[in-house]
Amino acid sequence: MKIAIRSGAVISAAALTFALAACSPSNEATTESEAPEATATAAAEGSETAEATAELSGNLQGAGASSQESGMDAWRAGFQNMYPDVTVGYDPVGSGGGIEQFLSGAVPFAGSDGLLEAGEYEQAVERCDGDGGAYHLPMYISPVAIIFNLEGVGTLNLDAETVANIFDGNITTWNDEAIASQNEGVELPDTTITVVYRSDSSGTSENFTDYLEQASDGTWPYEATKEFSTAADQSIGADGTSAVVDTVTSTNGAIGYADASRAGSLGTVAIKVGEEYVPFSPEAAANIVAASPLSEEANGENDLAFAIDRTTTDSSAYPLTLVSYHIVCSQYDDETERALVTEFEKYVASAEGQAAAADAAGIAPLTDELSAQITEILDGIAAAA
């Protein structure tokens, strides 16, 4: 029986050490600051934009991945403390919804756990008022946790083939031999497994299905996509991260996937990497990103879009990891909008911004090297003549 649930609630090479913190309810309300407007001081001395931002003010709205929601709350608060005349809002509508709003021109930046597709890169050229198109800036890295609700069981070991068979409905009870053989000594009931998946367009789904496609040795029959597919008869579609977590929490025998920062007290899976089972952690997530190249589809050297290696056998890494990006234009047709976007993104990538998100959402800060690289890219973003 398939059921849909709608919720009303709501990174580069060896020097990289990002990490922890998934993607989103389409009907969660946009969050805006309630801070009073006042005068603010400018960005760093010597910056080419110092004069433009000396009295930075205005309304900056973004939309996208709910994985970033807790981090975004911290970033908004910190930035508005620096610039009281700026109001920042963020609608955690999901990666797909955020990209859609960005490409339509409704918002000047999007949060996304997935990368732009080829056609979307082409749309971004027109949307961004110049030939440069759009860039992905990695701001937030998080393991994706496989979460479950099984009384008395806090953790399980599973390989990618077994995970794929569970989520596609080929394994339907918790005491199935494929699960039991990897969890000796764990008392598993004959409870029916209920698969809980994201029903909205989700970067978390894209990362999860990318892992299943690459790591399950052909067991997962679908391509990686933001729109989750399953043949499981006992399944529930939930709109957004909050709805997935709530549904798993309230359903005995349920299994789902979500940003690791949202796992709470639910049971979680250690996935098989090489010959060992690896639980999610900031360090293991950072290690897989450090070992991963930039995507072959990246839009030049300023587009920091990673292709995560899901098939690693390095047991120090956790391959079910997402990199959550801020997608911005390489050029804006309005100087005020350009200043608001670039100054906000510089704060997000700064040591102060990353520390704020680490406190709020559990991410590991970007390295100084990557932060400096992002800042240099942002300094090169121009306003159309």
C-alpha cells in the first residue's frame, strides 16, 4: 500500500575537512528575520565592493534544500547582526523547488543537495544575464543517514545490495536472512518493513539513489534522480525531511533516509565499505569528499561541483554523503542584488559563518583554503553593465 504524506512543518581535495549536518518540505513557510532595520558597516577593508556594501541594505531571499535549514537560520542571524538593514529569508522548499525558483528569477540564489542538470545549466545562462551562467559553491556537507524504527534495535549493519532490495520492496520483513546474516546477535522481529521516501523533488533523494545506483552492483534498477521511485508495496511518500523523520518515528518497522543531523533517537545503519561497516560521522563524510573529483559537467574552474565516489573501499570514508551547495549567478543585472548575494555568501563561507552553522547544525567547517577559494570566486562576480 503506497501512501503520500505532506508535511506542514516546517569540500574539495585532501585539504578539505567539511562536514556534518538533508532536502525539504515544499510547503514550509519562508523564514524571515524579525530584526529591526538599521545601518551597517562594510565588508573587508580593501575589497572592491567595500563602498557598495558600506551601508548594505535590502531584502535577500533564497530557496532550496531543507538540509541547510538549521545552518541557514544561523547564517541569517549572524549576517543580519552584521548588517541590520538587510533582511534575509530562506524557503526550505527542497532542492528541486529551489533550483526552479532560481532559474525562474524568483530568487537570486538557491540551496541544493544536487547539481544542476545539463538543461538547467543552459537555462542559467539566460537567467544570469551573461555567458557565465551559474556556479555551485559548496557550503555544507552532510552524511545521509538511513534511519529506521525498530523497537530495541539502535543500529544495524547493511551492505548496499541489501539496502537497495529493502527500498525496492524485495526484502519485506526485518528478520529476512539478508539482514540477519549481517547482524549476528541482534534479535530481529518478523515485522513488516515500511519504506518511507521523499515524495517531493529532493537533492537528498538524488544523493541516496546515486549511492544505490553506484554501490549496489546493479541491484538498484533506477537511475539517480531527485524523484524517488520504488516498487515496494508497503511504502509511504513524505513531502520533505521533517515529514520523512516524523513518519519513520511514528511507524513501527519503518525505514527511510534523511540528513544525519535529523536522525535524532531513531535507529541508524552502518553501511558496508570495503570489508567493514562504517557509521556516519563528520570525519568519514569529509574523507569521501576529499577523495572525490569535481564533476565533468562543471561550468569551468569557478563551479565547485563535486562527483562523490560512492564505490570507495576506503573504510575511513562514508560514501552516502551529500554536498549541499549555494547556486549563484556568475553575473547579476543589479548591483544591489549582486552585493547582497556576494556579501552574504562570503559570510556563509567565512570561519565565523561556518562556526555558527557548526554550532546550530553539526557541520564541520570549511578549510581556510576552500573558504578563500570561494571568496575569490565571489569577488569576481560582476553586475551587468
